[in-house]
Amino acid sequence: MRVRYFLFLLLTSSTGFAQGAKDYFFPSPGKNVMVFGVPEVKNMPKNEMKTRVYFQNRGDSSIITTLYYDHQVLKDSWEQVVYITESEISVIQEKSNKSNAVQTFATGEFIIFKMPSPNGKTEWTHPGQSGETFVAEYSTIEIDGATKKAVKVTTSQKRKRTGKLIDYFIEGIGRYQRTSEAGAIVEILEDQKYDPHLPK
């Protein structure tokens, strides 16, 4: 009887603590803004490009607004409505704003993040972008001297010669870092915070 009770507790506790796509994709609890920057390169002018990503949680969906700044001047913005399941995050609508000209378009649903299979990789393609493929797998990354478990998502675009882009998502933190295929850091998380004034 005790053995059965122990097994029941083990199963319920393991399923209760299972991590899903939301745990890796979204920022820390209580935060709704992520700020990304470009690392400084020795003997090169300081890069003043910043990216601010705002999250508006709506239960099984979210509005994600990305603002691109150069020298504190807003250059472009991108809004995505995403649908959330236990294993993936899918875009269902997008709106871009470039050079003060707003363009709204429905894209057809496509996946931007997916949890890896427990024993290997998960692969998928972008249905609207020929040759764009994604691979998700478990990995690790060093943050302040500590090793953190991560979901590593590699994006490949056959039409571009810039190579693969690799994003690292950390449980309880969200997207932490983007690197090039050669390992150079393209973008890294600088700050997370709560902002009551979300972009309109």
C-alpha cells in the first residue's frame, strides 16, 4: 500500500513540475519587458542598438510588441499575436510599422517556438517562408558562472548566406541570447522589468 502511495506521489509531483513552452519563452514572473543589446567589441565603436520586447498576457494567447531603437530613436516596431499550448508558441497575426507606415496582415498560423522531444530534437519549417527551418533541442548555457538548462533553437534560411542563428531560451527567464553559427553573440538580454505603460 505504501509503495502504491509513493508511486502516486511521484507521478503527480513529476507531472506538476513539468516545464512547458510558456516557462521557457516568456520572461520571469512579474516581468513584462525584456531589453536586449549588442555586446561591445574591443576596438570598435559602441553599438547603440537596443531591442525592447513587451508581453501582454491573455491566458492562452499573448500580444508581443518588439521595438527597435538606434541611439534611443525608435526605428521599427513589430507586433505579434501568439497562441500558447503546452508544447509550442504559434503566431496567428502580425502587424509591422516601418517608417511610420503601418502594414497589417494575417500570415496564417506558424510556429516560432517548440519544446524539444524528451529524447532528442524537434524540427519544423515555416510554411510561408520557403527554406526556413527550425530545430529545438535541450542544451546548457553559462550565466554569471552558473550552468543553466536551456532550449536551443537553431534557425536556418537557405536563401541567405548569413548562416544559422541560434537562440537560447532559459526556464523562468525567456530568450537570453542569440548567437551566430560561429558562436559570436548577436544579441543578449540586458534587463527584465515590469512596465505598466505598454506600447499602443
